[in-house]
Amino acid sequence: MMNGNTTMRVARRRNLGKALQLVFLSLTILAVLVLGVLLGNIIDRSFGISAIEYANKYEDISADGATLEESDDTAVIETITLNLRPRTLDALEAEKPLDERKRSELLEILERELLQPSVVRSWSLMQSLFGREAIADELQELWPDAVPRWRSWVRAELLLGSQSMDPMYAGIRGAIIGTFITILITMFVALPIGVGAAIWLEEYAPDNKLTRFIQTNIYNLAGVPSIIYGMLGLSIFVRNLVAVTQGRTILSAALTLAVLILPIVIINTQEALKAVPQSLRHASLALGASQWQTIRHHVLPACMDRILTGAILGLSRAIGETAPLVVVGASTFLTHDPTSVFDRFTTLPVQIYQWTSLPGAAWRNLAGAAILMLMVLLLGLNSFAIILRNRYRKEMKA
């Protein structure tokens, strides 16, 4: 009878294990599908046909009345010189004389400064591939003067250009620079403090009520909404420490993000330290090493890969944050690049948030392209951290 009951219990456990495996497999497939749909929607928004109208026609402003195709570089330069404002012309000449520019550069100046194109309608990638006739009919009916162009919103000008109120020429250069500076400061502040706090809690702190109270609050802080950290950063770093941070600057934002990811770094580092066998510590101490020498030369190298994994998770969250930066004072429109930690700033998530809130499909297309750039940036930073982690693993195995 006992053997029969034992067999039934074993069978139930096996069946339960198989059922859980199916559930986990289904959830994994569902997560992959959701991420695939999300990525597909972003790509669908980043490419497609755009209907472009021009405020001026070249034939109306050209120096010789010829069409653009009939005009050589000299005629294009003469047209630009006659129609461009003197101040703008002087700035272009100071940057690079017009007669030394390539035709593509001259046409870009001509289009942007004189013809003044604007996107009146844009279509997604799927619509552009499978709805050409419908697009042509819509153009003929609503915008007969518009020129349809196949447009990739992911382009070099997006990376190299500064912010603009024209979606055709808006760029994310300042946002990328602000993101890099902010994340670097966040990393150099949060990682040493987080790892040091985890070492003290795990290796040095006595097991008493105070330590348990601190540990409980660290776990609670890891689940606090990011907007609360934004309010904390506004109160402390922007207002109370204005003499140090200079107010709504990159430094204030970076310190806010450092506080945000600090509990994540501490918790992950503690779990990494717990995974190191106690026998390794005992062997080092038995050979005469001090506690700090044991931690530095044996414990930390043994779990450095796990510590870097926690750092990756924390920095990944910091890169994608928007709410605390908006509260701290990130600019939604900034035409100059930040050059120091005391400059006003914007970041890629804030830039994307601003573009999605603006009216017009072109801004949503631009936001989709910026999201792809943010994903590439995030994957690049994570890949670099993973390479470092794997390097530590190989050194430990060797």
C-alpha cells in the first residue's frame, strides 16, 4: 500500500512538472511573440512613403528660370545667393564656401533653406509595400501638389543632426551625448557605492535588528516607482544641493538615476556574494589572509561575473527611464549639445517622449526611428558588459 501511494505521488509530481514546463514554454513563446510584434510595429513606423509639399518651387526662384535638372552647380549657387538671407549666407560661407561644396550639399541647402519641404502625410512600411494604388489615389484627391518619396527615417542625419521643429531635419545628436554622459556618471557613482554597501552587509555587518531593518528597506526601495525617485532628485539634488549641481543639469539627473538603481546593484551583488562557497573564505583565512584580502583576492573575482550581470540590469533600467528625468528637469527641446556635467540636457527616452506627444504622423515615424537607435545603443552597452563578464568567467576557470 505504501509503495502504491509513493508511486502515485511520484507520478503526480512528474505530471505537475510536465504541466509547469508546458506553462513556462507557453509564456516564453507568448513573450517572444509580443516582443516580435512590438519590434515589427517600430520597424513599420520607421520606413515608408511620405508625401512632401514644397513652399516654393525652384522654377519660381531660380536665377535663370530653368528647372533644377537643367541648372548646373553655378546656377544653383547663384540662386542660393540671390534668395538666401545675408546672415544665413554668411554663416554658410564661413562654414564652407559654396563654390567648394558638392552638388549634393548645394541641393540640401537649397531644399532646406529655400524650397522648404514639409511632410503632409506619411504611410507605414506595410501600407507602402501593399497599398501603392490607394496611396496614389489619396495623393491625387487630397494633395495633388505633393511629391511621394520613399523615406527611411533611420538615417545618418538622425544621428548627426540637432533638434528641430521640422521632422524632416530633426536629429538626436544632443540626446545621444546627454544619454552617454548621464549613464557614465550614473555608473561611476552607483556601482562603487552599491558594491561597497553589499560587501559590508554580506561580509562585515552583524546579524542584528539594525542590519535586518536596513536590508528590508533596500528590498522595498527596489520596488519604489521611478517617479518617486524623480521627486527625491528634484528636492535634494536640484534644490537643496544647487550650489554643487547647478540645478537642472546632467549631474542632478545622473545622481537621481544612481539612487534609482542603487538598490538593484546592492541586491544583485549580495546574491552574487552569497553564491561564493564558504569553504573558499575559510581556506583563505586559514592560510593567514585578512578578511579584506580574502574578499578582494578570492571572493570578488569568484563572483565578478554575477556582479556585472546586476550592473547590466541596473544600467539598462537607467537608460530607459523617462519619468524621473522629466521631473528633475530634462529639456524637451534643446538645440545645443551638452559639453559639461553642469549643462542642461536631454536624453533619448525624453526625446522619444516629446516626439510621440507632437501632432502629425511624421513625428511618430521619427520616434520609431529613435526607438530603434535606443535599442541599438542599449544592446551595444549590454554586449560590452557581457563581454567583460565572460572574460572574468574564463579567467576564473583558467
